[in-house]
Amino acid sequence: MKVAIRVVDWEAKRHELMQIRHAVFVDEQGVPVELEHDRHDQGALHLLASSGDRRPVATARMLADGHIGRMAVLPAWRRRGIGSEMLRELIKLARERGILRIFLNAQCGAQAFYERLGFVAEGEVFEEAGIGHRRMSMQLDRNGG
């Protein structure tokens, strides 16, 4: 089933975005609920992926400095290319905004996923919310490389 990925307003879609993030990060991965929402949500660019019947199935955000995060795909919707599509959309949006370096803190288990899309690991593994992470980044140019 195909999904539609679009940029959404935080205030208008907050409930749907947080529902996905809560299911993945809090319920599935055990991240403390107080760490899931932060002061950056209000000013971030948010993507929402919805199924053909308009059910929210995935989300991601990007801050103005190119920091990508809070990427979450509901379990039943994984391994369908949704995460890759969302990252490609964020890369495109970053270029449109003149951001030439994007970065993220990848969970160690997802490092290979990000590498396949062109991200490069930096530095040592660190713990965030009790989960091992690695900083990864990608240099962009305005022309798609």
C-alpha cells in the first residue's frame, strides 16, 4: 500500500505526530515519556506519512540547523521504504532551504540504513535515552549531490 508523505503544521497535526512517536519510542523502545516531547517541536519542519485510508503511519522532523530526528515508522509499516522516502524528502527540503549539511543521531541498530542513503558516521557511540546512538551526517550541494 502506498503512503502519502507531506509537510504538516505542528499545531494542526500534533496529536497524530505524537501518537506515532509515543507508540515507537515510549511503548516499543522504553524511552521515558518526558524525553519524547521537547522545545524544538514547535519550530521544526514535520513530515507525516499516511496510508491510503489516511491513517498516520510514520513521522520525522528537521530543525532549522539541519538536525533530523524523531523519525518513527509504526511496526506494521516497516520495511516498505517509508523511512527512505521520508529521508529523501527531508534531503530535498534541506536543499531548498539552503542547508548544506544535515545530521542525525542514529540508533546503532539503524546505522546501516542511514549509510545506504549516504550518511557518514562520526565520532564514538553514545547513549541517549538509554539507547546506543551514533552521530551521522551528510554534506549536500544545491544541485542534488
